[in-house]
Amino acid sequence: MKLPILIAAATMALAGCQSDQSTLDLSKLNAEQKQEIGEIAGQYLSEHPEFLVQASKNLREKAEQQQNNAMLKAAEAQQQQLTQDPSSPFVGPADAKVTVVEFFDYQCIMCARAMPSVQKLIDENPDVKFVFKESPIFAQRWEASKYAAEAGLWLYKSYGSEAYVKYHDGVFATGKNEGKLSIDDVNKQIKVAGGDISKFKPSNHYMDNLKLFQGLGLGGTPTLFFMPSKNAKADDIVVVPGLAPDRFEAAIEQVKKSVG
């Protein structure tokens, strides 16, 4: 086999050509020919490493898109737990057309960094329902992670949204995370929010949140879902994983347009 043909074969293999007329049946090549093509391909890649970089980027983007689509479908299937769970704290109108759901952990430094942007979103969208999903993903590493989540859920159930928000904001305002937040810190914020610690009764509702977290295929906190409050379809939902506050405004506007 002549070199130009080998180069063409190697190039087509690298480019992933799909046309039947432009592909070469490599199964018909002998071992020596296959080795020669391999050597040419190897030399090409060594001289053009940008091809591997681009291929890696394409694979990563494809995987991220597949993961995102899976999360949206899961959110559609479990929308009742996301937007209408009576045990989950929320602010804003109960009958709002649009709901934003945040999964977070008080020990999560990225959650702490996202909080000012989340608060800005709440302040600027009084017509939107914001649901707080206490999700202590660091509970096995730091006890205060679980304790803080239990305290938040108890405060909401016992004292309502106002006390919960005061507590929630107060815990983040300590500036302690990544294992630095202590049970004493949490107890102080319970008192500041008006809670009577002697009546504190932990619940395991946070486990429901963690099961939902897992069922949605989430990989970390913070993760926010922007969606219609009722009859949401995957195409109408926007998920923003990680610290990406620059995407919040566009996400909420997109969902608002979808509900009319």
C-alpha cells in the first residue's frame, strides 16, 4: 500500500468520517499495513497534540451534556419532591409559578460563596418561590454538617420561615465551613433565630433530601434547579451545578418565559 493511501486511511480514521464512500475497511488490511497506519497516526498526533486536546474537550462536553439531560429528566419525574415538599423550608409565594430549589450544605465553601448571589436572586424576584434543600453531604466527615441540617429543618417546622431564614443566613454569616463550623456555632444561631434548644427534636428529613440528591444524579453542592412550580417538563427546567452565579439570572428568566 502506498504512503498517500496510508495517510488518507489514517486521516479518515482520526477524523471519524461517517460517509460509506469515504471510509476504508481496515479489516482487509494485513498486520504490516495496520502497523504502518498506526505509526503514521502516532506521528501525526505527536506533531499535532491540539487534536487530542480538542478530542478530549469534545468528549468532556458530550459527557456533561448527557449528565445534564439525565438530571433534567430526573427532575421532571421527581418535581413534586422538589417544588411541593411540605417539610422543606421556602420563602416567597406558596403559589408562585416559578420555583428555585437549592441543594446545599453549611460546611460547603462553594455554597457559602454562592449565598450572596442567591440572596440577590431572592430579593430581585419576590414572585418566585425559593426552596431550601438541607443536604448534609459532608455529614460523615463533619458532625456539624448533619446537626446544622437537622436544626434548620426543626426550626422551620417549629417556628416558621422567618426563624429559618434568620438561622440559615446566620450560620453562613459565621464564615465557618470546610469542617470549621461547630455544633456550638449552630446552637448560637438557633438561639439568635429565637429557637429553644431544650425543645430541639432532630428529624431525619435530611435523609429524604439526600436520597433525592442521589436520585437526581447530583455530584455536589451547591446545585440549583430553576423550574415551573407545576407540570414541569425537562425542556422547561434549568439546572445550575456548582458555583456559577453568572448563570442565575438567565436561568430564572428562561423559566419565567416558559410559564408565560
